[in-house]
Amino acid sequence: MSGLQDRVQDTKERFQDWMADRKDAKGGSGRLIVWLVVLYLLVALVVGMFWSQEPETFNVQASANTRAEEMGVQPVRGFTTTATLMKITETMLYKPGGYLSNDIFPPGVWLDNIPSWEFGVLVQVRDFSRALRKDFSRSQSQSTEDKDLEIAEPQLHFDGNSWLVPDSEGEYKRGLEALQSYLTRLSDPNEPTAQFYARADNLRQWLLDVETRLGSLSQRLSASVGQRRLNEDTGATPLPSEEEVRTPWTEVDDVFYEARGTSWALLHLMRAIEVDFQEVLEKKNALVGLRQTIRELEATQEALWSPVVLNGSGFGVFANHSLVLASYISRANAAILDLRELLAQG
């Protein structure tokens, strides 16, 4: 009987020891998981700071020449502009961190400044790809659209926040492939179906779209301090004669970086336009006007030394970065208005 009791007691003690070991193992695993999560978040924080840097500007002529050498062709009219559009899109997709607007995991999901910058760039890519399809590549309104640009434009207009099946990056890369096909055909002297018409009326149409975009951004940037404005809408529904317009403080930096992205993309497109439309611009005495626009856009890309986008009152103690950026964008917009008028003259 005592032998049975000893075996029962021994079994009981073994079971208790086994349970204690399991508990210690779980506790150790739990602590390890916590430390791994903490380490992951710290690394993500450092990586996020690196990813939050805006891309530098690039030389459009040198970039186009490099692409031409890789393709084994000579740049023709329209080559620099198309190659610049592709380089802008590639920079948005392949910069440090890649395309962040559709990220769902840290650190990308935490960041909002660079996704706002990406949206500003993407709007200009979409606007110019549309202009390339409906204006620059066609000789007149009854001309047939280019077969590659028919693919590129809708691909670049795909939803920028889709992360799975299909993902935004994949769709934009297909748009780049179509642009590359157009550029290859454009550079081939034996392929007459791809054309680029550097005419004043085509350029004026695109500049009108740019003017509208910059005007809206200037208004949104200025609204960072809040203003009483007269209502300019004259629609069918009666509206108050004036209203207060203010950008919520949580969105001030988003609007700021969207404007920076827009200006960055436009700066390169304007530089490319100077190359491909030089003959037209000189004939219309509009080259100086374009260079003035470029000068104002260059000023929008000055380094932001503050760790945050300050939103002081207009004449207060602290700076208001949005108002400074709005000033440069308004001046660029005014230069574009003058440029369009020069292009309209005979």
C-alpha cells in the first residue's frame, strides 16, 4: 500500500515539476516576444525617419540622355519630356521606402507627410499623361490616339491606396511599360505612328490645367491661418456672401507636403518643356516667362530646417511655412498666366 502511495506521490511531483517548467517557458517566450516587438518598433521608427526624406531634384537633360544611351537611340523632339515623366514616376515608386501611400504596416502606415508628397506628384503625373495622350501626341482633334498612351494614362490613374490584388505599384509599373513602348516608337525613325507635336496651343492647354491646380493649392495653403473670404461661387444654390476658410491643424502638414510634391513634379516637367518646346517659346518670346516659372518652383524646394511644419499666424512670433510656400506657388501661377498669354499671341 505504501509503495502505491509513493508512486502516486512521485507522479504528482513529476506533474508539478512539468507544469512549473511549462510556466517558466511561457514566461520566457512572452518576454522574448515583448522585446522583439519593442525592437521592431524602434527599428521601424528609425527607418520611418529615413523614409520621410523628400527626393532630391534631378537634371532632366542628363537623365534623358542617359535613358537614350541605354536604349541606343538619339533623343528626338518629345523624348526629354516623356523621359522626364517616366523618371518622376519611377522616383515616386522607387525612392527609399518605395511607394508608401498604400502601406498597412509600420513604419509606412505611421507616415503621412511622404504619402501627401506622393499624392501631389501623382496628380501631376496623371495630368501630364492625359495631356500627352489627348494633345501632345495628336496633330488635330480628329487624329487617332496613340495605342501605348491609351494604356498608360488609365494605368497611372489607378487608385493610389490599393495594396492588394491589384496593388497600386503594379498598375503604375504597367503604365511605365506603356510609356517606355511609346518612347521607343517615338525614337524610331521607321515608326511614324508615334509622334510628339510641340505646338503652342497644346502647351497652353496643359498650362491651363497647371494654373488651376496651383490656384487651388495656393488657396488651401493660405487657409492655414483662417480667413474670412467673399464667396465666389455663383451656383444655383444660394450661399452666404462670405465664409471663414481654415485648414484643420491636423491637415496643415498634409497640404504643405502635397504642395511640395506638386511643385517638385512641375519643376522637372517645366525644365523638360524648355528643352522640347524651345523653338516655340523663342518664337513667342515666352522663354523668359517659362524660366521665371522655373525659378519660382525651384524656391519651393528649399530645405525645411524645422522638424515640424510651423503654423504661426501671419505676422506672429512663429513662422508659417504654409504661407511662405503659398507665396512662391502664387508667383509661379502668375508667371504661368503671363506665359499662356504670350503663347496665345500670333
